[in-house]
Amino acid sequence: GTGVALLAVFALLRARSSDGVMLAGVMAFGALGDVLLDVAFTLGAASFALGHILAILLYRRNRRPNLAASQRALGVLLAVATPVIAWLLTHALDVTGYALLLGLMAGSAWTSRFSRYRTGIGAVMFVASDLLIFAEMGPLAGAAFIGVAIWALYFAGQFLITLGVAQGLGERRRSLY
């Protein structure tokens, strides 16, 4: 949780608007989720779910004004495919419900005005990380590489999300002057 907690502090120190504070909150829920996963998996997932809801609100407030059809399609695909894949991997309704929030978060990030090369790809990396967690519950149980892959994708994703949103908020602030 330390790495993502530091991203939350970074976001809070850069915050100049409620959007910046929301970004810090997203990362804070992620850091709390990281810690809670080791104590009580369901509580950790609930913290991540709250972070996803906050992120969806942030991204929806900052929608890209002119979406290309391909951008819209990928946003919808992320929102739909993520819970479908989670279901196929686990056949668990609670995991699928969480994955729906995860997919909505990633789809909203992809269609937001924030850089798709940072925020969008970061959100997709977060999805990939969680799908590996779900795969570890079933077909990839016991795979040696999976733990490293999960954490690398997850932290790199959170880093890119934080960087992309913080830079995007900074650019909007500068353009107002």
C-alpha cells in the first residue's frame, strides 16, 4: 500500500480543484484496499470498489467532448468485457459485480479527456492486473509468475492513472489563464 499511498499524497499536494482531491481519494482507496486485502479480502475489494466509483465520477465529469466511434467502442468494450471475463474465470457473482465497477472505471477513463496513453492505458493495466487475480482463483492457481505480474501491472497502472489525471488537470488549469 505504500506506493499507492504516496501517489495519493502526490495527487493531494497537486490538487487545485475538487477533481484533484477526487484523484487523491481514488488513490487513497486503492492504498487502503492494498492493505486490507491481506487482512480481509472482501474489505479490500470493497475499498477498491469505492475507489472505482469515485474514479467513474471523476472521469464522467471530465468526458472527452468529441469521441471517435472507435474510442466510444473501446470504452463500451472495457465496461462489458471485464465482468464477462471475470465471470468466465470465477463463476462468482460477487467477483463479477466488482468487475463491472472495474470495467466501468476503465471504460470511463478511456473516454475521459485525460491522456489515453497515461490514464487510459493505466486503467487497462489495472483491469489486466485484476483479471490475473481472478485467473489465479481458478485456471492459473499456483502459477509462479502471477504474483509479480499482478503487482507490476497494478502499480504501473495506478502510476499512469495518477500521472495522466494530474497532468490533465494541470493543463486545464493553465489553459484558463
